[in-house]
Amino acid sequence: MNADAKALAASFDLEKLTPEFYDNPYPTYRALRENEPVKRLRNGTVFLTRYDDLVTTYKNTKAFSSDKKREFAPKYGDTPLYEHHTTSLVFNDPPSHTRVRRLIMGALSPRAIASMEADLIKLVDRLLDAIAAKGSCELIEDFAASIPIEVIGNLLDVPHDERGPLRDWSLAILGALEPVVSPEAAARGNKAVTDFLAYLATLVARRRQKPGNPERDVLTRLIHGEGNGEENGERLTEKELLHNCIFLLNAGHETTTNLIGNGLVALDRHPDQKQRLIDNPDMIKTAVEEMLRYESSNQLGNRMTTERVELGGVMLEAGTSVTLCIGAANRDPTQFPDPESFDIARTPNRHLAFATGAHQCAGMALARLEGAIAISRFLTRFPNYAVSGPPVRGGRVRFRGFLSVPCSIG
């Protein structure tokens, strides 16, 4: 077993992954963590799998940069994808990151998120009514994917009859973040950015003419910025505004879809934990945290070293591209006792599903609320639900989730 694990770690190549890896990457992550936790890949990048190494990287923003201009220039060339992924919040360093994050966080205040709960419950219950009427469901299309699109659509106050393309745009843009991007995937991603920007330009123009309530409408708040329009207030440029609206949809869409889908599938595969949650519905908060840890929606992050730095006993030269494996760190036994087990009461649970440090997910409170309401109400309504056929994985390494999950509702 030890020799097999060493061989598995030695042969790991992020650019040549097997179908078995996509189905279950965790044995590979464990082999890497135990044998080559700071793994030098053939393309010159470094792959990290230990919890402590990820925390060190996240918190040292000076030595480990989030700016992706150097990394993405050869990957995307002079394209809409390059412009988008080097303008959005997540792929920038302070002070640009700090300024944009402050504006977005102002629109996602605890009070603003609390005010969304009633509408979120109504949305979830409508979806559950439709599933009950149908008598079965496709868990992703009928439920998990429908929730974050509506929530982010409401945040930006996108008219309901204009939300049709949002999911496909988001999937195409995020799909181009995979380690290997085919020409077809790149073309889809670039078209999605172009079409999305064109749509947002008209939406922003309409909102400038007729502003919404900045307490509930994130787009109005981002347009107005800070300082109530005064010259010394912070405002986004037009390019920053449009690309960060795309970022808001993308950041809150596929990851939350995956949280809900992964969580309900994990409960189905662990009937003892499912029954435990049915018997103790007040455990939903710790259950959601365990779902985030056990099957992290976002499995990979990236940084670039800005100086010569030591990490995990390995010296990295300036300009080294570093991949942070969140999925591996969240199963590190030095941080999580019995990490391969799914325990909805696990505490403490300091997982890295939302990263940590300056780039900790700006929408994590909203994601937690969506996950808790969606999963708890689905379980209450359909306690005998069961996965009724082989689930289809999304075929991605960065974003781990399902494309489809056939489900009976009992």
C-alpha cells in the first residue's frame, strides 16, 4: 500500500488526469500529502496538499500573489477571458483587491443577507412544490442549480425574463479556469464573457437611469460606490464594475450549486448521518460545514511567488506558480481527526472551503444560508429521497460537483 501510494504521488500530473481521479481524487490527494506534500509538477508549477502549507500561503499575500496577469497571459492571450480573469476581485492583490472587496462586502452586510432569508425560503418551497408535483427530480437542474442563479439574479435585480443565459455563461467562463483548456472550451468562455458584458452594459445603463434600493440592490450600490457619489468616495471604473458583476454571479453560482448537490448526495451515501440530521434538524449548521469540508465545491486555488520563499521545507524561486489543493487540505489528519469520515456534528471544523486570510470568500455567509435552507427544507419535505441512478460528475478538477443526479423522492 505504501509503495502504491508513493507511485501514485510520483506519477501525479495535473495536466493528465484519469477518469478514476475525477470520480474520486481523495486517494491521490492522500498519497501526495503523505509522500510529496510540496509536489513539483512537470510543467514547473508546485502543488500543495497540507493544511498548514495552504494557510501559510493564504496569509502571506506579500510572498504569494493572487494577481494572475503573468500566469494568464500565455494561457488566454489577448482575449475577453484574460481581461475578465485579471479584473475580477478574486485574481487581484491589495490595494485593488481591498477597494473592490470593500464595496462588495458593503452590499453583502449581515443585515442585507438576513433580509434575503424570507425570499430564499419562498424560492426553495416553490421548487419543492414543483418536484412534488412531478413525483421525482433531477437534483441539479430541478433544485440545486436553480437556487443560486435566482439569489444572485435578485442581488443584481436582473429581470426574471432575462435570466435564461446566466447559468450557461457562468459555466463557460468558469470552465476556462481548468488546468487544461481545450480550444472549444476557450471559445465558449470568450463568447460567454463577450455576451455577458454586452448584456451587463445595457443593465447598468438602465440602472443608472433608474437606481434601485442600495440596501437590497447590489448593482445600484456598486454603481454609486462609497461616499454617496462624492468625489472622495470609492467608485469602480466601468470595466471593474462590469467584470465584478460577472464575478459575483460566477462566485455564487457553481460553488453553491455544488454545495447543495454534494451535500444531498453525501447524506444519501451516509444514511446514518442523514437520519441523524432528520432527527436533529438544529444540526444543519454543523452539517453544512461538514459538507463544505468533505466535498469542497472549489477544490483548487492558485498563487504566484513574488520572492524566494521556503514552504514546507522546500525552497521556491520567485515566479513559481503554486496550486493550493483545498480538497486535500480539508482531509488533512493533522487538522481533522478521522478526516475520511462524514460527520455532521464535527467540531471544530476550520475547513478551507472559503479560503482564509485577505481572500476569504466575500459571499460565504450567503452561501451558508443558501445551503442550510435548501438542504434542510429538502430533507424535511422528502425525508425518504434517494439517488435513483448513477450521478454524473462535472468532469472538472477545480470545481467539484455533479452535472446530474437522478433522484426519487419516496
